[in-house]
Amino acid sequence: MKTEPKTLSGFMELYPNEQIAFDNIKNIIIDTYKKYGFYPLDTPIIEYSEVLLAKAGGETEKQIYRFEKGDNDLSLRFDLTVPLAKYVAKRCNELVFPFKRYQVGKVFRGERPQKGRFREFYQCDIDVIGDEELSLKYDSELVNVIYDIFNKLNIGEFKVRINNRKILGGFFESLNLKDKITDILRIVDKLEKIGKDNVIEELKNLEIDENNINKIIDFISIKGTNDAIIDTLKNDYCDNEMFNLGVSELESVIRDIESRRIPTKNYEIDLTIARGLDYYTGTVYETSLVDYPGIGSVCSGGRYENLAEYYTDKKLPGVGLSIGLTRLFYQLLESNIIKIENVSSSDVMILPMCDNYDYIYKVNNVLKEKNIKVNICYLDKGFKQKMKYANRMNNKYVIIIGEDEVNNNTVVLKNMISGNQITMSYNELVTAKEMILD
């Protein structure tokens, strides 16, 4: 009896051409991270549960894949931030701060699979960790990183929306709602998903009076240019120390973004951005595609006061961002923002029509030395079948080598699209790179 070949719900598998498109996006992200001086990091997928769950609780803990192996209580990582916290706490005496790292890897959450939501998915994270203090210029640098990535991805207009949690927290504190700040932030963070009316209902459920609810809604609805919003906030809008510090930090970040010559159409202050996770303490970001608002956030992050507080007494402030690559790729496909093309994994395919593999491998080696990706067809079939295979593999060029080519120290280079072919000497292959890679 045969076993049915099936894949678990919530786990993505792609066709080869889709995987190439996925990897192209991933490589753009990684290359951009590298250009900003971030070190690569790869942490274990499996961690001790007590380490991974030191801070987790509520829904997060319910979604953890947890199991026992021997005497060990183990869990699969559910994000890349907690493993980073463990890594930095364990090595804080050896690392050089500010410590800049990027990590791209799979994480696992046992949530109910939905359209665009996965149980196994790639996260692409960067974080900058400081020792006791960290310049706000890193907050604006991350906006620069986002700008460069989404420019290179070329998937349409995008906008980074920026806020500061101290502004929201300070304002709610001024309304005598200090004990409800975390809950209010989580509700405000759902504004785009559930709408204003439902936000108001949830605020009522917190037993906040109507007057304060109206003030909250009016506050997060403040619109205008970045300068106009900052002026409004600075103009005695709220007499609260935390609020004023948040406004000062936000203005500093915005001014530094301006100095980086990032177009104003690509970033704006948005007081509705709250980031529901409670460890954010300052700058927060959400990035969205202007023409596809239904996709939601495609890149988010923010500043936190102490990355590794559950592992060490050393204060390690940081700022980071994350791109959920699996979800982003799925959404781009679903919205037809990217098209999957018939592409090849190689630049050229060699079709051997004789048994002189010494010469065939010699040709193969000189091509690879020129960084040309080569696929040799080892099918024990005739010429027509080999050409059909090369065509189905989407190769634009093939190199045909038979006895005549071996005897004359030549090859036949054929363009599979135009049908044109030329005979060239082995030595001329050195100059064929531009033609093959055009």
C-alpha cells in the first residue's frame, strides 16, 4: 500500500520557478542588510523551552511547538528575536557594541492556518543592540534599509509609517489611564483590521469613559505633513514628560531621515501605529504597499529598551525590523504583483553528442571560471530529445559538442529563442560570457 504524498497544512512548498522568484527576493533583502554592515547570525531552530519561553505567555505560548526528547524539554523557535536575546546575553562580554546582526531563517507557530498565514515561515530580521545606550540615528538607518529593499524589489509604491510609543503612552497617561496603556495600545494597533467603530467598542469594554475615548480617537486621527504633526504635538498638546520625550525622539528620527535624502512620499508620521507587542518602547514602524493596502504591513519593527532583560541584568537597548518573507511572497503572488516567469537554473546547457567527456568537462570548467552557470545534459537519448529537454528547462543557450567539435577544438553555441547558432573555438569561449549572459 502506497502512502499518500501530502504536505501539512500551513507549510509552503513551491514549484522550482516559484522558488527562484522567492530566492531572488530573499537575496535582495540579504544583500541590502550586508551593505549596511550587519553581521550574519544563525541560531538553532530548537531551543530549551525554559530559555525560549522565558518571556512568552498567552497566545504566543499556546502556539509553540513543544516536545520532549530524553530528559530535555524542547521547543521550536517562534521568532528570531528571542534567540537573538539569548545569543547576546550569553556573549555580551565578547561582542562589540553596537552589535548589528541580520538573520534569515524559518520560525514555527502552531496557529490555525489561514489564507496568507503559515505555521512555518521565513523571517528576515535585522537588529542593532547597544550597551546601555543606542543612538536614535540607528532608528532612521533602518528606515533607509527599508527604503533600499523595497526600491530594489520594484513591487510598487511603498510607505514607511512611523510613530513613537512614548507619545501614545504619555498621552494615555495624561488621561489617567496609566494602568490600561498596554491594553489600549493593543486595541489601537488593530484599527486598520477592525475599523474605528470596533476600536471604540473595545475601548468601552476597558471601561474607559466616552470623553476619554473621543480624545483617544481624535488624537490618533491627527493628520498632516510630518512638520505639521510635529508642530501640533509640540504646541502644548500634552503636558507629560513621557509624551514630550517621545515627541523629541520622533522629531530627531524624522530630521535624520530627511538628511538621508529619502523621498518624503516614502515615509510619514502616523499616530495610529502602535505595534501591539509590549516590548516596544520608542520608535515603531509599519511599511505598506500604497497600491495594495489590503496586504497590510510588509515590514515592521521598532525600538525596545532592554532586549535581554530575562537573561541578564545588563541593559541592552536595541532597534530592529522584520520582514515576514513567506507571507509577503504569498501575498505578492495572490495579488499578481509579481509574475512567475519560466526561468532556468543555468545560463547555458551543454548537450554532449559524443563520449569525449575530457573535452566536454574542459569546456564546462572554462565556463564556470567565468561565473557562467552550466548544466550538462547526461540523458542517454538522441539529439531531438536532448533539445526538447533543454527547451523545457528554459535554457536560452545550449552548447552542442560532437565528434567534429572535439576534433576541431570548437563548440556550437545555439540561441534557443532565435534559433541562430554559431561555431566558435574553445579559446573564443572566454569572450562568450557577455553573449550568454545578455
